[in-house]
Amino acid sequence: MTSELIIAIIVTVVGASTPILIAALGELVVEKSGVLNLGVEGMMLVGAITAFVVLFTTGNHYLAILCAAGAGVATSLIFGFLTLSLSANQTATGLALTIFGTGFSALAGQGYSARPVTLMGPLFPADLAAHPIWRVLFGYSALVYFSFAMVIGVWWFLKKTRAGLILRAVGENDLSAHSIGYSVVGVRYAAVAFGGAMAGIAGACFPLLLTPQWAERMTAGRGWIAVALVVFASWRPFRLLAGAYLFGLVMTMELYAKASGGPLSVIPAELWAAMPYLATVVVLVLISLRRDASSNAPACLGRPFLPTN
Amino acid sequence: MQFRLEKRREPSKVMLYATPVAAVLLTMIVGAIIFSAIGYDGVGAVREIFLTPLTNSFKWQDLGVKAAPLIIIGVGLSIAYRANVWNIGAEGQYIMGGLAATWVALSTHGMGGWWTLPLMMLAGVLGGAAYAAIPALLRTRLNVNEILTSLMLTYASVQLIYYLVRAPWKDPMGMGFPQTKRFAAEALLPNIFPGTIVHAGVPIAIIVALVAWFIMSRSVFGYQMRVVGAAPHAARYGGFSENKTIWLALLVSGGLAGMAGMLEVAGPFQRMVPGFPTNYGFTAIIVAFLGRLNPLGVIFAGIVMAITFVGGEVAQTTIGLSSSATGVFQAMMLFFLLAGDILVRYRLKRVAPQEARA
Amino acid sequence: MPNRLELSGITKQFPGVLANDHVSFAVKPGEIHALLGENGAGKSTLVKMIYGIMQPDAGEIRWNGEPVVVPNPKAARKLGIGMVFQHFSLFEALTVLENIALGMDAKIPSRELEARIREVMTAYGLLLDPHRTVATLSVGERQRIEIVRALLLNPQLLIMDEPTSVLTPQEVEQLFTVLRKLAAEGCSILYISHKLHEIKALCDTATILRGGKLVDTCDPKLETSRSMAEKMIGTGLKDIVKAEGRGFGPPKLLVNRLSTSRTGHFDVPVDDVSFTVRTGEIFGIAGVAGNGQNALLDALSGEIRSEDRDAITIDGKGIGMMGTTERRRHGLCAVPEERNGHAAVGDFTLSDNSVLTARDRLGMVVMGLINSGAAKTYTGKVIADFAVKALGPASTAGSLSGGNLQKYIMGREILQKPSVLVVSQPTWGVDAGAAAAIHQALVDLAAAGSAIVVISQDLDELRTLSDTLAVINMGRLSPARPVRDFSVDEIGLLMGGVHGTVEAA
């Protein structure tokens, strides 16, 4: 295998991993606050179509990302209102959000299919970004570096800041946090909105980073994989980084198998396509075998907060 | 004037049944407003989606055919959700049921008889149940969340259809289309009214719902599902095994989804095609909730959802509205329903402003 | 000097209940002031309003002479009001230091905070490692965190809500020493309790609440326990009618070297427990919360099965490997501590709740179908015989008050005429009237020939109710003795885990 091929594979893996990583980081913060938002897939689709339409109309990639984040926040607030203000069932509301995002993005994207846009260019100057070797480090768009920065940012926020401590406390014991005088609902709204912004940006990765066009359901279950990854990572940001890249690798293996022409190439394309989902199941099984799997899980995860009780 | 929520002593029965109706009505009103605001003919869209299917008698058959799988899957899901088992992979179990039935139909092609359909039915139920057994096994043995596993298996099952109809099961006379050959006559569901498209699946759906209602409300099995879902700790104290309940919930919901898959492939589709996954499994989630997890309610919720599907097609041809608008309406309905849930346990109480400040 | 805290005409209305009805009293600087009353008398509501968790509908709060509004706990702490809750507001997965930091309103660098924590800890003898995770601490140690957290703010008023309910008698003494030291330094203490002997030992003044109304403010040192109890309860106290000199029959329930395995992270399993209960005997098990009582109840009820058939026998028949349903068929019924969600399903009707445990013993199931008529009839009988205040069998369990739900649950099990009944915390959070009724029902059941096991943290309850007593500590059970042979000190030492001295004695 040539070094060019290796570099090409790495670049593809990075592209495939970035949206999952960004979405999962958002969901990690949401879950740390004690809320389970299963609507990541829906918020990603809303982000994807928003980014596409803005990019198509203005040609500005950064504006597209910003709008996708905003659309993600708006969508997440539907979830927030239902589950936090009206104490609706979080599982059901998350599912509803995904159904909504799927329908809404398809409706809004009607008439935009098969219209091309330009992918987001690399952040660094062409000398570095297009260099046959150095592009491995410098050849990516701003979104990729953003995802790395957010891994550190989320870790630092949760571990080192007072706000992060409060957020963890709310997820750990909402009634206690309430009795000390913290606004449980307020903290959770903020977390849900952050998760929405991240899911929106993750959705924007699809038209901006991967395929320069709009297709219905183009996120293809990546939002669900992101939810699974948070469990896999035991709510730890750096494990999330590892997990997301593991999945990026699984998704990219098909290319490698075809290119190498080895024994792997006899595996039918459909099995390759099913691989990320089957891998998710396998990963969930593996993680359940580890003894400390759930010890880091927020104790209040998914439970509605009822201060009157 | 301000409002305050006040906990009711007893959950309101009236609200329990009024909120789904209110959710449908609110969806129509808010839907009309939103669709007008974003530049569609909002009132027209609501009329075509919600009313035309009811007023046009030609559409009634269509309603029955679309409602049947939704009801069958919705009944299964309502049983599972009662037990707090979140099977959201009914679409995958529906596909596996359809594939299992297809396998029977293809391997008995040309030598079938009266027993072909019952055998296909058995295969469909077993196929769906077997696929749901995977999340059940993982949840009960390894405590792996069934939401994620059942959903991931759905994505995988779609790829299985693609593989089968493109390679081993492909119809050699199909002019290159990725699909199986048309099933033999004994493997096709009979129409119950000659000259219509209403197949045997429609009465089966009603029977399934009635039987499920009886079992859920009167039997120890139903009690077990309800008590494990409402209070798992109390259920254990009462002598009900949580693991056994998870198994039962997944097998029943998976089996019913598989049954719906069999009825679809032997009914409207008549063969296995890549377009077999029609999202019935996902829409049935809304059906189960809108029907208040009560099998009788599921019948009505299934019909309402079928109306939006049929109406969505009508709106597409008459006013050019994308069929995906249906999904938005369905999601909105679920949002309103979930929002209204709070009224079952709480009442809105008007409070004078000065009191609220004090 | 003005009063530290003065309440006048405080009123708070909840749906259907007047929780506080024009309550007025004052707390002087440096005074230890008891707030005394039964469960549901309105003590908790009152202090929640002082601490800013709730707002009064009417009335005035004066702080050091000035009228104040306390919009939230933060404002309360700013005024100098600290509070230690009955149910600790702690975060198990976080460290002591993180927990205390969360309770501080000002941002203090963690190194400086740690230094101040150590300072307070040494000053008051409240020793703890700031870097330990709360989950690994005992209940008494957890309470110290709460106290340290409150003391760091240099409070002028410290509210203690039922602080001793989870402590051993020795820990209670240590706590009192800290509180007396604080009061001597000028900090007022509002001490909420329903334990009369503690109030007599500690407090300068007592304000007694009943049904939301202030009944009396008195000096507890001049009152007898009985006189205060009568003010608290309203009517003359009813004593349990226990037939004198009754004998016990042959051994009924035999527990032989019963152990359970550790299930959760922080659970205390049952460790090699053996005891015998005879027919007609009430066997009490004392202990501080979290010493394996829950595991013991689950192991006896059948929720946790033993691997040894003969670890538990009834009339010589090994039932150790049976589940709850089969054990009920063999005559063993159980009532766990947690009412809502364990002993009963809040969302279900009482009728459906009867199906939960009585379906087999009373023939409510025919060929897999539930005979709802039989369930309704039985529920009606429970409601009538145990004076449960409920609209009828169709009321949901969640709509009942704690005491009424407990009466229903006890009635549901007792009317099944079990030959062995195991109950945990039979009167926890139940008003005195209901508690007396429950105690009487247990005594009557024993007199009718059942063997009864009562697991409780309430020593007073066990000392009046049981014939034989043993103490559970860290999952191990002390040798059992007739209850009158135990002194409170001995029980206290056993509860604190001091086995050797007593076994030698």
C-alpha cells in the first residue's frame, strides 16, 4: 500500500468521523445534565438542510455553519420545552423530534436535490493544505479543527469549571441541586441548546464536508450512532474522540477493501453499508461487558424533574 | 392573568382521551397556519391531507389497506411501551417478517397450496420475533439499551433486502429490476371484497387489536406488562420477572411487526422490492402513542395516520405538496400529544397576578 | 438585642391543605429552638419558607429586627441562614470538596476553599477527607459535609431538619456537642424533630405545631415527654394493648446462615445472618439506615433468592430458593420500606394493587384471567377494616397520603392471614394515629399465631413493639435477646458496629 493511499484513507476517515464526533460531544453535555435527547438525528437533518440552503443562496460556508447551529438550537428547544417545561417523556419526545427533523428537512429540501454547492475548503494555505504529506495534518476544513478543539473544550468545561461542576451536579441529583438553589431546568435548557447547536453543526458537515448536495435523510443514522458513542465513551470526551474515529474507520473500510483488491473485496457492498450499524451493536455489547461501564453515567439520566415531589 | 399548574389528585380520564383528539385538531389548525406562513396553501394542505381521504369514498379502501399494518404494528408497540420496553426497531422486524414470508413464497413457488399463506404468516411472525429477540437477548443478558440496538438492526435489515433482491432472490425475468418474481396465486392475500384492494389483512388488524385489548385489560399477562412498566421494583415484589417481561414485550411487538410485513408483501406488494420499507414501523410509534398505548385507541390512531398518508398522496397530486409534509404533520401531532400529557396529571389553575407575586 | 428570627402570621396554602395557619414565633440569638410536630404538621413547609425554597401566602419574616423577603435559598444564605436537610442534598458521584463548592455562592479557588474546610473541620471536630467521593461515606459522615457546608458561611441561624433520624445514639451525642458549641458562639439553631427526649436534652425553647397551627411555645426542660407528646398529637396517647405474659409456640421461621451477594455499587449485602422466630413472636431488627436492611427484606420476601434451599425454612420446609409468589403460597408475606413504587404502584388503582400480592392466596386469577370483582371486594374489605381514607377501590394508590397508603398496604398483607409477616419501617412517615393502628394490627396478628419480623430504624417503636430484638450492622446480625434485656446504650453500641463488648457481656 502506498503512502498516498494511506494518506487518502486517513483524510477520508477524518471526514467521516467529524460529524459523529461533533454531534456526540453535544449529546454528551446534554446527558451529563441528566437529559436524554434521542432527537440528535432529527436535529442533524435540520442542520444539514439549513446549511445547504444558506450555502446555496449565499455561498458563504461560515454563515451556513452558523445558521445550521441556530437551526439546531431552535429544534432542540422544541424538545426542551416539552421535556423540561412540560415534563414530557424524554424517550418519546426525542423520537418525535427525529421524526419531525426527517419530515421537515425533506419538505424544506424539496427542489434543492441535485443542485450542487462547493465543499468547504481547507483552513490552511494551499502550500500546506495541498502538500502530498502535510495535508494529513493541515488539509482539513475549519470544522475538523473545531471538532478537536471542542473535545478539549468540553473536557475542560466539565472537569475544570464551576459551571461544568454545576451541570454535572444537576445530572447527578436534580433534587439536591434544586434544594441548594440551582435552576435545574435552566441548566438543562442550556445543555439541550448546546446539544442542538452541536447537532446542527454536525448536520452541516454533510453538505459542507462530505457530499456537496442535498439528499433526503443524508445523515443516514449517524445521529443515532453518536448517541450510542456517548454510552461507548462512558461520558468521557477523549474516549468519544477515539470512538468516533473507530467508527470513521469502519465506514471507510469499504474504500480500502475495494482499493486493495484483497480477500475483503468479495464482501458484498450491502454488508459494508450495514457495517457501521452492526459495529454499533457490537460496540454496545463490548462496553456492557466492562465492569465500570455505567459507573460514570449521570444518575438522573432521562428522568423528568418534578420539583414539587 | 396568570396560570399555574396544579397536580391533580387522580389522573384525569377525560384528559387522557381528550388530548389525542385535541392534538389532531391543533395539528390541523397550527399546520394550516405554518404552511401558509412558509408560502404554501396551508388551508388547502390541511383539507387535502385530513379531509379528502374521508370524504372521497374511493379513498376508503386505501385507508383500510394503509391502516392495517399501522394498527398491527402499533398494537405490538403499545404492549411493549406499556412494559417500558422501547422497541423502536419495528421497521426492521417488519422487514424481517416480510423477508421470511418471501422466502417461504419463493421456495414453495409452483408447489404451493392452501397451506402456503398460513406458513408464510408463521414465517413472518417468527422472522419478526427472531429479529426482536436480538435486542431482547442483549438487554436481558448484558443490559444493552434496546432503543439503540433495535434501531441499528433496522438499518442493517434494509441492506439485507438490497442484497437479497439484487443477488440471490433476483427475478431473472425481471428485466434487470432488483426485485423478486411475483408470488404465485396461493401466496397472495385474497381480497375480501371482490373488485377492491381491501385484502384479508384489514380484518386481521381489527381482530389483533381486539384480542390484544382483551389480553391487556383482563389477563395476568397484561397486568405483568403494565406493572413492570409502571413500577419495576413493585413488579419484582409482586413476583413478576423483569427479564421475562422484556422478552415477552419484544417478542410480541416483533412478532406483530413481522406479521404486518408478511401481510404487506403478500398483499399490496405481491413481491419483495427495495422499496418495501415504507416507514410503517416508525409511523406506528406515533400510532401507539396517539392511541394512548391502548389497543382500541390504536385502531383509531392507525386510521388517523392512514388518513394523513392517503391525504399526503392526494395533496401531492392536487396541490403539489411534497409527501414529506405528511411526516411534519405526523410529528406535530405527536408533539401536541406529548405537550398535552401534562394536563392528564396537572390542571391549569388561573391565579390573580398579585397572588402570584406574593 | 432584637430577635434573630421572628415569624408573624405565616400562612401557606396547598391544594386541599392549609400547611401553615398564621404561625408566629421568635428565635433569640444563641438559642437552640425546637420546632416540634408530627409528620404533616407543617414543620418542613415552615422552614422551607424561612430558607426561601417556598414563599408564604401571607405573614412576615423579620431578620434581626428587619422585615425581609427571602426569594430563594441563595438570598437566605446571604442573610446568614444555613440549613442541613433531612434528606441530604449531596451528589454521590462527586467528592466532598466538590459538594461543598456547589453549596457556596461565592467563587472560591478550590485550594483556598480546601484550607477553610479543614479549618472548620478541626474547629468543630468534624473530620473528613475532602477528596473522598461521597458515595463511599457513611450516613453520619455525609451529614458532617452538610454541616461543614453550612458553617463555612458563618451562619447566624442554622436550621437542622430531623438531623438524628439516621444517626446512632453515639453520633447523636457528638452532633449535640457541635450544636451546643455553635450556640455558645451566638449562632441560633432551629432544630426540627419529633423526638421528645432529644428536645429535652438539647433545646432551650420548643414551638409545637399541629395540623399547621401553632399549639404552644414552651420550655422543654419544664415539660414531660408525655405532656409535649399530647400537645403534639392532640388527644391522649393510646398505648398498644399487648396481652401480658403470653407465651410463644414452636419455631416458625428459621433463617440459617443467609447471605446475599452485592448487587449495586453502594449496597450493603446480608452477611451470614441466622435467627429464629416462634409463632406469636414479634422479632425486631434495629439498625442505622443502609446497613443491609433492604437486602435482608428482599432476601426474606424472595425478591432475592438464596442458593441454599434451607437458608430460610417455614415449619421445616425449605423456601430459600423460591420466588416471592411461591413464598406467599407458603404463607410468607412481606412489606418493604418504600411504599410508592415498591410495595404499591402509584399509578394503579388500589384494586389493581391488591392483585399485585394477593392474587394467588385469595384466588383472584382463573385460567390466566384476573377476576377483578374478587380484587375489588377484597380491596373494599382492606379499606373498611383498616380505616383507609380513600374514595374506594378505584382510587389510585398515588392519591393516598403516606399514612393511608401504609395502612392499605399493611391491611392488604395482614388480611391474607400470613403465617409469617416481614415488615420494614412499618410506621415511617406515618402520623401517630395510623402508627398506633398499625402497631395494634401487628400485635393482634402475632396473638393469632403468626411469626412477625419488624425491621426498623425507630428504636422507640421496636422497644414497645417487639418481644425479641437483634441489631443489624454492615449486613451482620447481632445475637438476639429478649427486648427488655437490652439497654439503649447497648443497642446504640451494636448499631455503631461495636460487637465484641456486647458479645462478651
